[in-house]
Amino acid sequence: MQSLTINEPFKLECGAVLPSITIGYHTYGRLNADHSNAIWVCHALTASSEVAEWWPNTISEGRFLDPEKYFVVCANMLGSCYGSTGPLSLNPQTNKPWYDEFPKVTVRDMVRAHQLLAQHLGIKQLHLLVGSSIGGFQAMEWLIMEPQITKKAVLIATTAKISAWASALNESQRMAIEADPSFGEHREDAGLEGMKAARSIALLSYRGPAAYNQTQTDDGEEPFRRRVHSYQRHQGEKLAARFNAYSYYRLSQSVDSQNVGRQRGGVEQALAQISANTLVVAINTDVLFPPDEVKRLADGIRQSRFLVINSHFGHDGFLVEANQLNELILNFMNSEQ
């Protein structure tokens, strides 16, 4: 991982000011002479800037993120715990980690940090901008804030404005974290038991009934022990081994900030500012951002193409269905429009 530190005050939408920011990022391939081959990937909630790790079968020869052709960039989100400034970072004013005192960050704040990194890398226009889930939120904001940043964009399993349903899931997760008595203590492992429960809640919306019933059904011979019980607990343990509860809490609030129409006259007016030719992809079993919601996003973008992929894995289909996505995105990249 590489990093860029900007030793200047960074004002957040909430009004708080970070004395400085660090942006962790990964790159793959090389930037060509005229700086025209950059593809920017905006990552999802608990992912990192290491695209090859969380999005398998996308960064390789012949794929849409081919490092032999393109310079692929992914920056870690502000508020995360994977290299960018977040709750575990040192507050330079106190020389101690921020923990729960780290201020709230919006998606727009994240994009402003991306823009600073793009300037540092000498990128004035992207060949392609790609984002899935909250990564799609970031990509959308960038397309509105800087319409000329790219001529083509891909938005996958995402929405222009967070729904009450999705926000309720986030609040339930935060309630689970708050119920952990250690949450609020100034130590790195605080709130982890609560975060395990939060992850269990989140998975229900990431996968949905089709995926659970296909992969976790058992014979039911044990009346109080089901395969899915151990699965839920295992997933919580996995996240606790690699993530931080303070980052999870703040990032879930960042998700709830998603509303491209805020201070822009509404969603319709905001989306009308997007000039890029945009491929918008939904997943047929996604219960977090259902296809009809994603289609409304596509309908609001002047030059858009809406497609639905089939998957048993719900919202997580954007991680699992790499072959389907690769075909759709390559066709889109190679089209004249």
C-alpha cells in the first residue's frame, strides 16, 4: 500500500476540521505517457484499497481491470482502518488515536479526498470510474462534483439516495455496537463483540433468503443447532479479526449520508448533472438495493444503460459474479457510446 499525507486542514461537511489527512491507496499497472489509461475503483464498506484481494478475478490480463492496459487506482475511504485517516489514526492535536471522537464523514468528504489523490497522481481525466455499493455512492458523487472526470462510468448495486429500509439496517447495527459495554473505551479492540452482532445483521441484507436457503440449509435433525447459526457467528469473528468497531460505526453513518440531491435541488436535478456515459447494473436478488431502485437511478442519468445480472447471492453478487460483470463491463468499455 502507498499513502499520501496532506498536511493541511481538511474541513468535513459536518463542520469539523481534520488537521491533516492521509489517504491509503493501491495502484496496478502503469500510467501511460498522456495519462489517459487510469481506471478508478471505489470500494465498498469494509473493503480496502487492495482490489485484487476483495474483488477476485477482476485484476488480470483480459479482464476489465487489466493491469497490462490500464493504471488501476483504488483509494481507501476516510474513516476506514485500512490506511486512510480514521478513528484509529493519531489526532495530531492530542497525539492519541481519535477512537469515538473521530468526526462524522460523508460520502462527499471521501470523494474530495479522492480528488486530492488524483491531482497528486497527475490524473485529470479517467478512462473509467467504477463503484459498487457504497463505492457506487462515491463514484456518483464524483460524477456530479466533477462531470468531466470521465467519459464512462459503471455503477453497480447502488442507489442515489439511501432508503429508509437500508438506513434502518444501519441503525440496528449501530445499536448492536452500542450494546457492547466496551464501546466508548479508548482502546483498539473496544466494541468488537457488538460489531460481530452488527455484521450478522448486515449479512442478512447482503445475501438475502435465496443465498441462505441455498447454502445454509441443513437436515434439521438437531433441534437447537443449525448450520446457519455457526455461519453467522463465524462471519462476525472474521470481521472482528480484521476490522475496527469505531470505523464500522462511522462508516455506517457515512452510508446514511448518501443523498446526491442534498443541497442540489433534489435527486433528479443532481443526476441530470452527470454527463458520463454510465452503465448501471443491478442484481436480481438484491434486497438492500433492489433492481427497481437501481433502475430509478439509471433513469435519472441522461446517458445510461441499465442491466440486471442474475445471482443467488443477493447484494454480494457484485463480489461473486465476476464473470458476468466482466463480460458486461468489457462490452460497455469497447462500445462506441
